[in-house]
Amino acid sequence: MVEIIEEKFELIILIGGIEAARYDFNPDQYHPHLYPLRAANGLSLLANSPTDHRNHHGIWIGHGRVNDFDFWQERHNSGKIVHQSFLNISSTSETASFTEENHWITHEGNHLLTDIRTFTFHDTPVQSRVFDLELTLKTASDKEVILHPTNEAGLPHIRIAESLSVKSGGTITNASGKTNEKGTYRQKSEWLDSSGVLGRINCGLAVFDHPENPSFPTPWFTRDYGPFSPNYGLFQEDPISITPDSPLVLRYRFYAHSGDVLEANVKGMWEQYAATVDESLEFAQSGSVHSERV
């Protein structure tokens, strides 16, 4: 059973009656974000506002070069991504999801982008939590909005707990078996995993790239001290253009697991996800009315 409970500026996600995660949507902050994300021992797999980067918040969304405006830092001249409303909060015995609308407001008060993000949590054991993110970025007017290449970008960005970072003894692994920042930075991969020791257990978090995302498989931004993100926009010459007729749609699956990348069968979980996506696409292409969202 998956439930979502709304409290003041927070959604609490319960799976089997146990808190799995919280989503912070306080409109006074710069970035709505998911934090904490609980491991099997109750500790968070994510970090929030670490001392080296106060603007890193668990799983969050931001970009440092939106036209000429910053939506990455949290300074007097930075824009804010402001919660507007939840378009939907629903739950069943197997899944629960929420869809949120946010406005990207510049420090001058101009509304540049609207983002619609949907998180869907699945009823899975505490040792293998699975949830999905779908993000749609749309222009707020009839004008084109440009996302320029920059390493200050994450759609989404993940800040792993410090003890899981490579700097603290953890390991980053991609689908080719390459490891850590040296082996994974800028490399294309269907998935990326960050694992290590949290408290007294081995655990980690993997992110799967959706096969219909732009430039699949995406190149990854990675750092040994903790942050990583799927970031195809950073590693291409042309900026990303968002127009009224061409929104940017991105989808990812997150797999929060006990054990390391092998013990948690991250490769097998990716293959299962990819097969589900393929089945959904085949269903849509067969002429059926609607395909099931992955």
C-alpha cells in the first residue's frame, strides 16, 4: 500500500506504512525537492544543503543558464522555481503519484518557464524502492526559451548522502562497468549507480534513463564528492530550445536499493525497466487508445 499525506509544505510518502520519502514544496524556497529518501535502516540516501553546495537539495531541478537568467544558485539575483499547485495526488494499492506545477520566475519577476513534474512511487520492499519522475518544461509565453550548456544544471540533479560518495569510500558505476568520476564523467550510459555504506548497511541509488529521452543513452555529469545527473544538454554544442510547440519532456526511474550495484542487480532492474518501456511503446503503436505511463 502506497500513501501520500500532505502536511504544511510537505508531502510524506508512505509505503507499507513506513516513511519512504518526503517532498518539500515550500513556495518561499528556490527549489522544490525530494528529501529525505529513506534507506532500509531509515537513514537518508540523499544530502540536503551540504556545506560545499548549499543549493544542492536531495533530488531537485535547476539550471544555471535559462536565456540569461540563473535558476541554479540561491542568490539575490537568482530566479526561483515556485510551487503553484498540485494538479493531482492519487494512490492505489500498488502506486501513488503526485503531479505538481511550478513556475520559473526570474529575479526581475518574469515568468519564463512552467514545469509539470510527476513522481510515481511503487509498492516495493524497503530494500528495493522504485519510483519514476516525468518532467515537462514549457514556455510561459509565445517566446522561445533557451537552455544553454552549463555544468550548473540538473534536470534532475541528485546529491547523494556524503557517506555514499566516492570521497567517503563509495563507488559510482555505469552500465559499461566504468567507475567513479574519472570513468563515468561525460560518458553515455543507460544508467548510473552510486553505492556505499550508510550507517551500517551497504546501499545505493541508481537512476535509469528512459529510452525515449533526447540523446538516449544520456551522458552523465558526475563528481566524486557527491552530485550526479543525467545531463545531455551540457555535452552538446547546440543549446536546448523550448518553444510553445516543442516542450522538453524527460523521464527517469530511480532505484533505491540495499547492497552494492551487483548485489542489488542494478543491471537486471534496468533491463526490466527497459522491457516495460518497450511493451508500453508497442502497445501505443498498435493503435490502442492510450499507452500506460511508465
